[in-house]
Amino acid sequence: MSSQDKNPRRAFLAAAGTGVAGLGFTVIAPGLHLMAVAGNADAANAADARKPGSAASPAVRWGLLIDANKCAPGCRKCIDACHSENGVTEKLPDPRQNSQWIRKIELVDRRTGHSTQLPMMCQHCAKPPCVDVCPTGASMKRADGIVLVDRHICIGCRYCMMACPYKARSFVHTPLHEQNPEVPRGQGCVEGCTLCVHRVDKGLQPACVESCPEGAMSFGDLNDASSAIAKQIASVPTTQVRADLRLDPGVRYQGI
Amino acid sequence: MMKPDPRNKESLFYLTAAIGALVSATGVAAALYMEHQGHVVTGMNNQIVWGLPLIVAIFLIVSASGVLNIGSMASVFGRVLYKSRAPLAGLLAVAMLTGGLAAIMLDLGRADRIMVAATHVNLTSVFGWNMILYPVFYSLVAVYLWTMMERRMNPWSKVVGFATFIWRVVMTTGTGCIFVFLVARQAYGTALLAPMFIIMSFAWGLAIHILTQAAMYAANGTQLPALVLQRTKNLLGSFVAATLYFTAVMHLANIYFAKNTAFEYFILMNSEFTSLFWVGQVLLGSLLPLALLYHPATAARGAWVNLASLLVILGGLIQLYVFIIGGQAFPLDIFPGYEVKSSFFDAEVDHYAASLPEMLLALGGIGIAFTITLIGVRVLDFMPHDDPAQLEAAGSKTD
Amino acid sequence: MNLKALPQRRRGAEDAQRNAKTLAFPLRCLSLRLCASAVRFFLLAFAAFAISSAPTLADEGGRTARPAIDIANPGKCVAPAEEMRRNHMEMLKHQRDRTLRQGVRGEAASLNACIECHASKQTGSVLGSNDNFCQGCHAYAAVKLDCFECHQPKAGFKAAGVKP
């Protein structure tokens, strides 16, 4: 990995400055920001890779829109893509101890019998309970809305797993050796969907979104009115899971 | 009663201390094993994330706060009877908090990062509060013991006792709040838990104090004054009754809420926790002790009061098991109104069986508390010394 | 940069190896990190006791042995060796916090970049034997290495099933 800026303090100032400037930018000139990102519909989903040395911007709110109507029964492509991208490969004798960053949920409406399926992962709440309960601050929300676990200071108390309303987090029950270099994960820490933060920072889409053959998942900046995802959300009815809890998840569903 | 041979007493001390140390060491060894292998060797999983070590730890921590109620009865509420018993309460509080914290910390996924927990405190987290609550509690109890056991410091004992009283109410509120601040779990998330944990702490702490005191009197071949027995057992009875009352109110309110009816049906009628709740928590842990404490045939006998205390402790552990394991075993209602199926066991009732290392770690926590208490009462004078004149005066008053 | 022990310091090198074997190997195997933190925990409760029982490193005096380290791609480091030896942990720590918590990418200090250059030619890893870069020095200095509980120590590693 190369960098133009070798002075860490300068890099930090630059990062902080970019963050502040980004915030100011959206407040003052949302239209301009919008124009900067708008391109063809697909590319607009993911912004260009952030410049090396710049921090995630609070002007951005990354999110997913998942169309449950398009999600095909029996298809596991998003799960496989996620788990191979993130190196979630361990198979323990008790399957309840295995990590699952993303899972397929089959729903049948008790009153009508209508059935749907959808992928479920960390919902990247705006007000995440996991962040509130974390004793060390390891559970954190990045400026652009991605909820992560800082494994450098996670003590493995599992309080966040108790607090999460979506069962979105897993605990690593065994020593690991097969991690992908870009996705560190290890024994004794809690983990969950990172929204493929290492890909998003490069301007790529999350692995699950990319892998979906039905195009049921789309990724983008919810704050950017010109992004495909924001336009879609503005034009069709979508729901947040457990919206009654008022956690404002960044993942929205269509067709449930 | 016959005075035991001092030589036997000596060897009895070393034997029990050795057993206590062995149990503690086994617990630490079990934690090392868990640390090395990962939590794969426990019965815990991604749904039931807190198991037996946490249950025992919470029991010890809650009791540590509650046992000091004996001290508060003397220093805050002016009951002379309890004054000579307050130092023992202080020792038990320190011992149990240490044992409880050891169990909870050795159960962490990264137990080696205790210093991280101490240096990175997130103040919106109840666990984060504990990083402040527990050390201050330790210091307050230490100062409280000093003011009681050092004659020249005696005048300060009332003030420090009062501060300790306030602090332990805050601390146990914090322990209850661990479960209050869980937005989506049906078993938790009610503010009632905070006062309920305080009442539970009174009952469990007193029961542990009664048993410890009984053991000390037996080892010294002396008898607990009848008045003391009568007062403490009445106090224990009222705490047990109050705990039962809180339990009833919590479940009744939950039964009424349609969103929680399924959970209540699960705990109270149709699960592995049903018999634990009714037989363990309600019958053996509450009703039977109440009967023993108030029935004329058993109420005045030390042995029966001790049995009642033992049952209260057992009932408390069962209550926490039902509360913590039962609450996690019942699935989250992520999609209300839908039948849900997934590869991650969504909407499925989970089952927990503690593995041997977990049991040893949990026992280890108790072992640490026991060993500290044993050594404490051996090296310092924690034996309650009742002044007969004061006892008589207290007996003539109606409390 | 050749850190191979000089011939006259043969005994010292053997000592170092013995130290590494007796101290560092059980350090990983028996998870001494837990012991260390247990010590720290009791330090809070029984400060005096803990201080007296804290492990002390044997002082070798003048005959200081040096770790034998095999560097696959020498001479391309982000800073001079002297600075790296003293400050690599600080550099990595600040970088990790900026990258993870603020999302700053492409910094000069990067654990993955360290591994790409310093992984041994034989094992492809910075761990695995006391000749390998990270483990060699940390075993020698008896400093716990916590990066690779989570980070991949092999250069260019791809988990099974991952697309190229």
C-alpha cells in the first residue's frame, strides 16, 4: 500500500479536515455534492474510492435496499459470497456456535399464509444499541453509518449480542487461522456484517450485493438524493425491520 | 454444646482452606482451558451468549451488595443488634465481589484484555458504569471496615456506613440495569428489574450472612442469641416475600402485554424452565423458606433457619438461571406476526447445557469468595460480640 | 540488514534460543496472556503481592544476544530500521485506529504491508519459527504479540473458496 503523505499528523489533519469539509459541503450545497457523485445508475451506487488519507465522511450514510420479492427461494449466493469474501469458513460441531454474518430468513405470514424470503445481516442502525452497551467502545459507528467492531479493544463480553434486536452478531468460538488479510477476525471477539467496509472504501460494492443474480440488493448513499438507492426508496414503499424500536436501520426492505 | 478440640479446629481450618484454594485454582485452570480452546468448549453459542459463569458471577455480585444491608441496619437504621455483625458483612461483601468479578472476567472472550476494559470506558454502557461502581464499592467497604474495626475511627463509621449504603443501592441498580437496557428482549427491558435486584440482593446477602455466621458460631462452639436469630429470620422472611412479590408483578404485567404473552407461556407453562421456575424458584426458593421461617415449630430453631437460608440461596441461583438462560433461550421476535425459519436458528427455542469447564469456573468464583472469607475470619476478629445488656435493651423494644 | 548473531556471541545466541523456548513457546501454548492479565487483575486488589511475583526478565549484561531474523525483502521499509525497531508498535497502533475508526485508507504504516515484505521465504509467514520476522524478535524480547489472533500472518493469503 503506498501513500503520498508520510507524515501521520498531516494525514490526520487532512482526514479531520475532509470530514469537516464534507459535512459543511452537504449542509451548504447538497445539490453540488449530488452532482459530484451522480454518474450512470450502477456506478452511482458506490461512490469512487475515497482518497488515501481521507476519513469516512459524515455526509454519507451507506445503506442497503433489499427487495424481498426478487429474493429467490433456495438461493444462497449472497451468503456464500459474504462468507468467502470475509473468510468466515469455520465449521464447528455445534452449528449454533458458527458465525453467520448474513443469513436467509424465510417468512410466512401467520394470517394470510403469504411467504417471502430475505437476507438478514447487521442493519447498521443510526442509533445502534450494540454501540450503547459496549463497555469499551469497541462496538462503534463509523462517520458514514457503518457499524463495526473494533477488535483491538473488544473484550468479548457479548453484551452487544444481548442488545442487538436483529441477532446480527456472532461470537468467534474458536482460534482462527484462515482470515483474509483485509478482513481480520479472531477468537474471543464479537463480529458481524461490516458492509464490506474494505470494499466500500475502494469504491466497490459489498460482496452480497454484487453476487445477487436477481438484483434484489442495492447499495448506496442514503443521504445522496441522486443515488439509485435514494431514488428507489423515494419511489417505492420500503420498511425497516422492527421500525417500532426507532433505531433507524440503514438496511431497508421492500415487499415485506 | 461441647467445645471442639483446638487442634481439630486447626486442622479443620487448613483442610477447608485447602479445599477452597483447590476449587479456586480449578476454576482458574478451567478458564485457561476455555481461553486456549475458545468458547467452543462451553455450552454457550450465538443465541445463549451468557451462561453459568455469568449467572454465578451476578449472584455473587448482587449478594455482595446485599450482605452489607446488615451493616446498614446498624449504621443507617440504628439497629444495635446488627452492629456487631456489620464487620462480617463487610468481609463477605469484599469476598463475594472478588469471586463474582473473577468469574465474570475469566469468562470474557478476551480475558487478557482486562486492562483494556479498565482504560477504555464507554459511559453509555452499564458494564462501563461497573468499571467505576465496583472499585469505589471496594474502597468504601474497606474504609467502612476500618472505621468499624479500629476503635479510634468508630465515630466515622456512621457516615461511611451511610455512604456505603447509598453506593450499594446505586451499584445493584446498575446490576439490574444490565438487563433493563436491552431494547428487544422480551424477558428483560423493564425498569422494575432495578428495584427487584435490590430486594433480591437483601434476601440473598442476608441468607449468606446467616449461614456464614452459623458456621462461625459452630466452629467456636457457641450459640447465636435467640433474639438475634428471631430478628434476622424475620428480616430474611420479609425480603424473600418481597422478592416473590416483585416476581409476581413482573410476570403478571408481562402476561397482559400481548407481545409478551408467548414468552410468559414459554417460561411459566411450556419449557424446560417451567419446573425450574415453579418448583425451584417459587416452591423451594421462596414458599418453603417462608414456611420454615414463620411456622411456630421451625421458626425458633437455628437449624431450620439455616436450612431456610440455604434454600433461599439455591432459589436465588435457580431464579437467575431461569431469568438469564430462559430469557435468552426464547427467540427474538424480529418479524412479529410471521412464522420465521433460518439457518441461524431464528425463532427457535435454544437449549443450554453448561459444560464442565463452565461449571468449574462458576464453582471457582464461589471458591474464591469462600477462601477469602475463611482466611479473613481466621486472621481478623470478625466474630460478632454481642453485649448482653444491649441485647436485652433491644429485645424490650418492639421493632 | 543482517541480524545474525556474531560468532563470538555463540553462547548468547544459544541462551536466547533457550529463553525463547522456555519463555515464549509456552507463552503461546498455555496462553500465558491469561496468566499475565490475571496477575494484572490481582495487581489491582493485592498490589504488593503482585509486584513481588511479577515475572522479571533475566538481564544478560554485556553478552547481549541478538535474534536471528531472516528478512525476505530488505531495504524497502517505510522508515529507517532504528526508527522501526523503536516505534513500529506506535505507528501500527495509530494507523489501526485511524483506519478502523475513521476509515482512513492507504497510510504508510500498514500491518499488511509489513507482512508482504517481511514474510519469510520458507514459510510465507511472519510467524511460525523464531527465524521469522515478527515472532523472532518478539520471542527474543519476550513481548506478547497480539496482532495475529485476528490478522493473517501469511503474505498474499487467500482463504479457501475465495475468488481470485
